[in-house]
Amino acid sequence: MKTSFLLSIALGIVIVVSVLMVWTVLGAADVWNSINQTVQDVVGGQDASTFDIEDYLGTRRVVGFTMIVAAVDVVLVTAICTLGAFLYNMSASLLGGVEVTLAEDN
């Protein structure tokens, strides 16, 4: 359980950092202004000039959602890996085979 918890924490950090990097690259590539311009061209009129995609997909909102997903991911991956290790060890003891045990040095 400790090992799967630490690995899932590392995976959560990787997910948050990678999403932040992708959003930064998209912002530097001026994708958001291009989307805003496309919406203004398609919709036209006064309502289109007030549209801003970053109100819906801003960096703070996306990174916040990613942190929530990463926290849920940590809990689920830890539980699933622990259950998987338990089931593997049970089937190995019943059917024979290699039993995997991770232990820490005292």
C-alpha cells in the first residue's frame, strides 16, 4: 500500500505539471485569441465581441480541476493497487507460484 501510494502521488504530480505545461504552451501559441476570433467571425454581432474562451477554460480553472482529478486518482490507484496485490498473493498461495512481498528494512 505504501509503494502504490507513493507512486500514485508521483503520478498525480506529473499529471498536474503536464497539464500546466500544455496550457502554457497553448497560451504562448496564441490559441485562445485564435479561438476568440473564430467565434467572433462565426457568430458575429455585439454578443460575439464579449466572448472570451478563457472565462470557461482559464488556466486557474483547468489546473484546479486537474488537482481534483489527481487527488481522486491518488485514492483510487492506491486502493486498486493494494487490492490487486492482495488478490495476486492470495491466488499465488492457493495455486502456487511466486509470492510478491514488499518489506521495509528496520
